[in-house]
Amino acid sequence: MHLKVKLTAHVTKDCITHRKSASAAREAPAIDTAVLPTAAHSGAVRTAAAVAAEVGALNADVSPFTPKSLEKIPIRVVGARVAVQVRIGGQDLLMGMDSCKEGLRLFASGSSSCTSGRLAAVTPHPQEPPHYERSSDAAVIEVAANDSEQQRASPFPPERQRQLQKPLNRRKHQKQQNQACYDPEMSGAASWCLNWHEICTAFSETPFTCRPSQQHDPQYAVKYKQVVDGIIVSEMRLEGFDTVELVPPLPPITAGSMHQEVPLVDAGFRGERSLPNSSSFRLSKFPVKLVLERETDFDAYKGLDGVWGVAGPDICCREASLWNMLLEPSVNAVGFDINLPDRVASPFAAARASPEGRNEGLPAVPPSFMYLAADAQQIFGGMLWAHRMQTGAAGYDGLIHFTTFDWKLCGESVGHPLSNSWEAIVDLSSECLVVPPPMWRSLRAWLPLDVKHELCKDPDSEDNISQASIAHPAILKGSGEEQVMYRRTCPLLKTPTSRQLPALSFSLSQSQIQNPRLQIPLDRLVVHEEGIGDVLCVVPQPFLSVAADQWRQIRFGTRVLSAFNVVMDRANWRVGIREKNVMPTTDAACQPRAVCACVAFLLPLVHRFLSPPFSHPYRLSASPLSLCGMDGGRERPDAFLLRDLHLMPPRGNQTYVPYTNRCADPDCSVKILFEMNPETKVCELAWWVPAAVVTAVAAVVALEVFVLYLRNTVVAEACSGGR
């Protein structure tokens, strides 16, 4: 037997402590506890004292988790986004997860924020049924659970009740299928804050005080900005309240399973028991955000009904964090196992795919899960643990972040010569790998990318300074006259033969010993853009300001996370990572290394001692300029590698820069009267200096002769006048 108990809980402790005020008490949501666990014997009837004890335990924040508990929650994959089902205002919504923001953002039906709707999402993957089927199943379960109460309250016999209930269920099912995103008119408990252009942020001097109204007026909406896949997305939001309910994901309904308990963890999973009631609770009058308009045409949330920000209470502004209420106080670890479908994105995937874009003969996509546990070691077992998080920064503690070191690509260090460490963030709102501009330039230099394409243009080379300082989606013409928006992802060069892209590797430690390295297979980041072709899903981080910390962050999107198992250890403030499948990698697709200018006068001697049948790398090219790397600045595949034999020192003052794979010319401006010779790359005396010196000497000599002539003339006139 189950019992529902309604109580009021103040959740101001879930947010920033300095926000305790009277408004927090007014906005505290009422919690309808999930279904409370029954007694030890299923047929026993609990006494009032037992119920009071359970309610007191809930008020005391006693979680049903035990030290050995583990909860395994299925998550859906829509395109490349991960999402969970949340019931808000009686509507089952597919909410995408955002690990960098906090709060529930609901896309209003019929607005520009709901550009695609739930029914226009991608074809569901084999791992779970379609969204509308899941919603209808949940509705059937809810009707069956309350069937006994309705029978007792209705004056009609049970047979007549079932006949009357059929058309109601049919209309409810049709309404759910026709629903696109969130409809505020369908919720009878929703209220909206008509605060005139008052921004709600976690860093406001005064707490946000809602002025509730039953009507949502768009003129009271406020603009908010955030970065998704390196693009700034602007939204018009309206704060409000509604009923929020978390329900365990339900499998398809089968005969005889109507009243069976649905476990969240498969039986026998790692030998640990499930907790079916830990995430089932109902919140009345809980803070939500209604997104009425999205000013950016780039659709970052295609197929989703809203976004659930799970960054935590550090950046919440409404005194209530749904994510923190779900975790506190006994959930000490959160894990993610994201599996994306094999897309027709690269030549390797295209070779295994049908013309319709569906891979044939490939195994089904493994399901994706989110894990909640009391101990981080229970989720995936052994992990590579990063250093303890850097805490204390405002709005930074809630993010899942860790420090990475020594990033390498094609055997060379990438990033910036003055920085060996980069802060990485788990970003569920992004699909791509978002990197700082210095690392993005390194990838452009080492990978076979079309750097001349509009999508791969370096922001520093743009004439418009606003385009260089703020990330905007690139607007290109499609197949017709319409304009299509794209992310700034570099297209791959079209080569006659397909080559596997190399792996981008990094380490979690900077000790002197051999550190284990983690690899990001770049083939996982190849996606197909309609009208462009295959592109690499790596975008530069926008430069917002000089003091912006996010400019130096590396954000792991869902495509990057699909290569790892990730665990956030909340007890020890650290992140653990483990590769799912260690795949062999190759550097065959790397761009050839730039060869700086070298000496050429010893070539005849080298030809004499190193002649065929010597093979590569001792085979000489026919051209001395290509041997020295002066025919375009690149070495040929059959060129003689001088740096390997060390027979001849480099000529000139060029310096090889591995981060950008280029030869840097010497800065001859620091030397007076010197300039660089474009052929030899040597700082030489300027061509005009000898002529100027000769001219100056000649002028001095001429002046001296002229002065001597004047002297003699004056002396001669003086002598003749004296006579």
C-alpha cells in the first residue's frame, strides 16, 4: 500500500545562504512526497505514528539512500542532446539537460523558442520508445493508480465508469500528441511574475520578489543571454511558478503489468538494489521560466520542450534548485554514460550507411544513463581522477569542471606556449568541443580542414571588430535563395582517399612521471551539415571580455562526453574520467610539419654520400628548395629530413612554432638598420645602408674639401691685400 502526504518545505538552504528573506518563504514550493515506502510487510497497515515518523524524517532531510544504494536513470538522446522527462503543469515535457545553467526553462508553444516541437524531433533510437508513447503510457499508469479512488468517489457502477472514462482518456491522449512544447494555458496552477524588466540573477543585490498573475504578458519578459556551441543565444524569459513532478521513467505497458512496481535499476546490475522512490516527488508552486522568444535563429534545442539547468544552487536566483533537492543530502556522486547514434558524418560512417542515412548491419545504440550514488566508486569502478576542483569563485562551484594538462595533437603540443593547463567543463548544453581561440588555431593548422571556408575563418582576420569579439552564427546561402545559419565549424578537406582523423589527447596531472593520457577521437566529432558537407564539430570559445574566465575554458559537449564515462565526486570535489573503448589512432591525416629555411650549400656533398638505394627518410628530393622547405614552406613526403640527421644547422633566424605548425620569421625591427631578407629569412643590413654610408662619407669628404678650398681662398686674398 502507498500513501501520499503533502507538506511544505522551505528550500532556501538549497541556494545561496545570503538570500534568506521573507520573499523566500513566500516562494518556497510545497512538496507532495513521492509515494512513501510501505512497511516491511506489504499487507500491513501503518499507524498514524508511523506516518508521522516518516514525515518527520522527510522534514529532517533524511534521504532514502543507503550507503550501498545506486540509482540508474535512463536519459533520452534527441539529436546530440541528452534529455529527461519532467511533468510540469500536468504536461509531460522532454527537458534537455544543461550543466552550465540552473532552473527550468519552458519553451512556450507557438513561439519562436519552440521552433520544432516534440513531434518534429529526430527518429527515436532503438534504446527506448518514442516520446509521445512514453507520455501516453505515463497517463495510463496515472489513471490506473487512481482508479480505486475514483470508483469510491463516483456514484456510477465500475462498468459505467470505464465507459465514461474512455472518451476522456482518448481526448487526453490526442491533446498530448498535438501538444508542442509547453502550453501555459493548459496548466491550472501556473502563475507568472509581472515584474517590469527586472532581471533575476544569482548576483543581484536584492532577492527576486515575484508579483504573481494568472496571465503571462510578453511585455514583461526580460532578455537573457547564454553561450551554446560557441554561439550567443538570446532568450526573452518570464519568471513564474507551476507544479513540477519528477516521475521514474516508465517502460512500455504490457499486459498484466499495470500495477507492478517499476524499478529504476535493472535487477542484478552490479549487485546493487534500486531505489524506485528517490526521484518521485511533486512540487507545488515551484519556480520556472517561460521562454517566449528566441532572438537567435540558430536552433540549439531542436526537438526539446525545454531545458533543465542542473548547475546547482550557486547560480540560482529563485531560492529553489530542483537539482539540489534531488541530490541532497545523501547523493555524493553523479555519473553520466552518454551514447550517441552512429551518424553519416564521415567517409567511414558513410561507407557503412544506406542512402537513406540509416546504418545497416550496425549494432543498436546502447542506452544512455545518469547515475546517482552515495559513493563515486559504485558507479563505474576504477577511474582516472583529476585534481581537486578550484572552489570559491562566484558562480563556478556548481559547474562540473576539472583541470587538464599537456594537450597534444599529431605528436605536438597545442594550445598556447605560455599555458600548459586548461580548465575543462562538462557542458551538456553543447554538442561540439568548444576550445579557446589559441587551441582552435592549433587544430586548424594540424588537421585537414578547409581554412579558407567562411565557417573556418579566423576571427582575428575579420575586419569587423564586433564579429571578432562576439560569436555569431555564420549566415550562408542554402541551395536556393534562403539563408541558412551554421555554427563556426570547419569543413573537412575532400580528399580522394579517406583517412582516419587523429586523436586529441590530454592528461589529468602534470607530474614528472609518465602520466596516463586520455584521447578524444576526432572522428566522433565529425558531423554532416546540409549544404556544407562533413564538418569538424569544434568551435572557438567567444571572446566576451578581457576578464572573462570562460574565454580560457574547454567545454566538453555531448559528442566528446560520448567517448568517456564521467563521474562527479561531490564528497571530494573531484571529477573522474574513463575511456569507454580505447581505439587505435593514427596521425596519417595530420598536415605535414612545416620545415623552416635551412642551409643549401652542402647539398652536393649530401647527394654524394646519401644516394639511392637509400630509402625514406634518407631519400633526397630533386629540388634543393624543397629540401630546405622553401617551396611553399612545407616538406614533401619524399624530402630529406634534415632535422632527423642533424647534419646541417638551420639557416637564418626562422623559428618553428609547433602550436600553429608554421615557421615564424625573425623580428628584425628590434635591430637598427636591419631588415629581413625574404629569400634567406635572415636579418641583414638594409640595402640602403651601404649607399647611405658611402653618400655620407662622400658628403663629408666633399665638405672637407670645400672647407679647405675656402680656407685657402681666404688666406690667399688676405696675403694679396697685405701687399
